[in-house]
Amino acid sequence: MLKTMKYFIILSLIFIPSAWAGEDSTANLTPKATQISLSATLSITLPNDEAVVNYRMEATGKHAKALRKKVNDMGQLIQQQLKSEKGIKQTTLSRRMEILWRYDKVNSRQVRDGWKLVQIEQLISNHLERVPYWVDGIEKAGAHLNHLSFRISDSSMKTAQNNLRLQAIQAFRDKANTFSKALGATSFHIINLQTSQQQPVYPMRQARPVMALMRKPEASPPTLNKGEGKISVTVSGNIALPFKSYATQ
């Protein structure tokens, strides 16, 4: 009889933990929170406050030395015109000497027909009121305007993005609060939150033909419109609401 009781006690000790383990695994399958994905986007349109002027100086001919002198003289003339201007960041983007070829029908082969020297410069400035005069001087010096654009400066963009980010976070919280109330929850938890921003969107501009840029020296400076750009910031993430059962109707 004593042996039988010991055997029953041992079996009980073996099976009881198994039952507890079964209860724990069932509990883990029960949802404890309802997760919702949300996002909030805010945008602002700002006037462009920075100009980018890209131009090239080039010369073509038979003698490389003469081409270098022509391009160098052109560059010095433009530098002299810009010397008194303030707040200009000037960068030489490239300078290259190219061989010009022509086809020799008599000998049926390509032969060198001359040289072409091209130097490309870029100007960046916040003094937008002076840009028309720079463009005018560049063209009068014999250079060609490759590209002219207006944009939002980095400092203005960062300030606007920081302000938009704080407003977008508040908009995210307001949206989370609205969803929580709609589902009958009295509180919510933010599981994760991330922000992203889009590059400013600028309207498409058609490039002006090269011939249109080559005005007579006595012509007045061009009329330019700086325009504006749009900045957007998005805040997205997941929130968790206390799990709640709803009665079916």
C-alpha cells in the first residue's frame, strides 16, 4: 500500500508542471494590445533664397595656345566684374581640352582638325537681386549660360524641417488620440516613431535656347523670377491600445 501511494505522488509531481506549462502557452497566445499604424505629413511652401549660376567659357581653333589665352582672358574679365560682389561662392567644375576631328576623304581616315577648350564655372549666392547683373556680365564677356536655377538654401530648409517635424509629431499624437477614442480606449502607447522629409519640389523650367542668351552688349539685364519650393516632413509609427473585446451586434 505504501509503495502504491509513493507511485501516485511521483506521477502527480510529473504531471502538474506540464499542466502549468500548458496554461502559460495559452496565455501567450492571447493578444494584450491592438496595434495601429499611423502617419502624419505637413508641408510648407517657401520662397527660394539661393541662386545657382552655371556657365561655360569655350574657344575653338587650330592652335591650343591661342585657345588657352582666349579662355583665360574671358575668365579674368568675369572675375574682375565679380570682384566687388559679396557673398558669392565660386567653383570651377571642369576644364578640358578636346581634339576636333574631321574625315579625310582622300586618305579615308580621321585627321585632327583643331582643338576645343571648355571651362565650366559655378556661382552660388543668396544675393538674388544681383543675379541678373552677374548673368548679364557673364554673357557680355563671351561666356555661355549653361544653367540658372533658384532653390531653398540649406539653412532655411533645416529650420523649416525642424519646425515641421515638431508640428508633425503633434499631428501624429492628435491622430492617435482620435483613433483611440474611436475604439473606446482611454490611453495609447507609441511603440515606434520615425520621421522622413522630401527634397523640395520645384516647378519645371524649360532651358532657354543658347541664341536667346547672346544679347547685344547694350541690352538691359534679364528679368528673373526666383519662385518658391515646397518642403514636406512625414512622421510615421505604430501605437498600441489596450486589448478590448467588443460585443457583436
